[in-house]
Amino acid sequence: MKHFLFSSLFCGFVFFTNCSDDNSSLVDSQKDTDGDGVTDDLDTCADTPIGEMVDLNGCIKYVLPLNIGIETLDDILILGNSITYSSENPSNGWYGNWGMAASSQNKDYAHLLEEKLTALNASIKVKSFNISKFEHKLLEFDFEELDTLFSNKISLAIVNLGENFNEPSTQTEFRTAFSNLIAYIEGKDVSHIIVVNSFWRKKINLDIREIAINKNIGFASITDISSDTTNRAYNFENRDIRIHPGDSGMKKIAERILLALNL
């Protein structure tokens, strides 16, 4: 499925919020107050934050969906970081062996996805792996370390990374490394790919989205979920765990990915 997101040299047809010219003297059919590329007379969502992708009504578009039949899915591979899977670490108060920081295995987003998908297609199998090493190594990461994960045909690969991007790495390094990762996956026997941006607000979220658009693959944005503190694991004392999604956040992440699957 092709995702048509048009860019233009003038603000009226830009589908990303990046225009800030003074248009106070214009009528509503010419004004674009929040600079999202949708004129005020058609914009049903005012004050869209700069940089967000929007639909024809000027409302934030959280997914670029894939049109694939549920019956075509079987082996699903999720590549992520601690939000996807984190082994027990009593030193910081984490005693789970599942996605941090769900209260139990069946409440992390990967297992919620599996529950929903297998109810629709019993042949689906979901496997999750923590490849946070990629986020730390970036351009130095050896993709051969992932070869065993792709030894069999994968009907859907879900890539959920970005939270561990920090200085001194540059945004350009991340963008190049992430593009390389997607190219590596495309080179394997993988039918479909969905990328998910960071749960936390990061500059590289825009890069993840742009790569999805350029690669014509699925995309789900989950950053807005973290802005509601009830979606974080504030029941934990350790700060590094508290900023992770709790049960509510995990549920919403699963729902957002399902939306990207048109489910």
C-alpha cells in the first residue's frame, strides 16, 4: 500500500506542521493558523504541534497502516528494547521477564498483541527479542547477530526502538543506522514491516516516521501515550522503571500497533 503524503513549496499542501508565516490578514479558507497544511475552514483539530503528521482534517495521524489480511500472517517477530522484553534485575527492583514495566507477562504489549491476533488467526506465533544493543552501537552494530532470528520466513516484523538513543550519538547517526536496520530486514524473507517510534519524546521520532514513509512500510506513533502519566509505571520506586509504560500504557501501545494493522 502506498502512503500519499504530499510536500509542496507552499504551506497549503504540506501535510506536516512546519509553516509559521503570519496569515492574520487572510480569510479562514486561506489561513493555516497551526501551520499543519490544512486551512482553518477545514481544520477540525486546532493547535496541532509542529512536526506532527496530519490527515485531511488537520488531526494527528498516528499510524500509516498496512493493508494485509490477518489470514496471511503466521510468524511475527518483534524487535525492541526493555519495553518489549526485560529480564529480571532485582538490583533495580525489576522482577519480571517480560516487557517493562507491565505488572505481568500477559499485560505487556507483545503478549496483548499475541492474544488479540491469535484470537483472529490461531496459526499466528509471536516472538519478541530485546536488541537494545543496536541502540547503543548504532553504526557499529553487527547485523549478523540477528541472522538466527531470520532463519525462517517472517510474515511481519515489528521494530520498536529509539528510547535508548542518547548523546553522544548524533541524530544523523541514528537515522543512518536505523535505515540500515530496515534495509537488513528487507533483505531477509520478511513479508511486511511496521516501525514504532519512541514512547518518550525524542528528536529521532521524526526520523523513524520519515524512514517509514520513504520505505513505504507501516508506522505507529506511540509518543503521545507517554504524555498521560497514568500510562506510566509510577507504582515502581526506581525512576528508570517508572518512566516505562505500565499496564495502561502497554494496552494502548498494543492498540496502536493493531491500528497500524487495520485491526
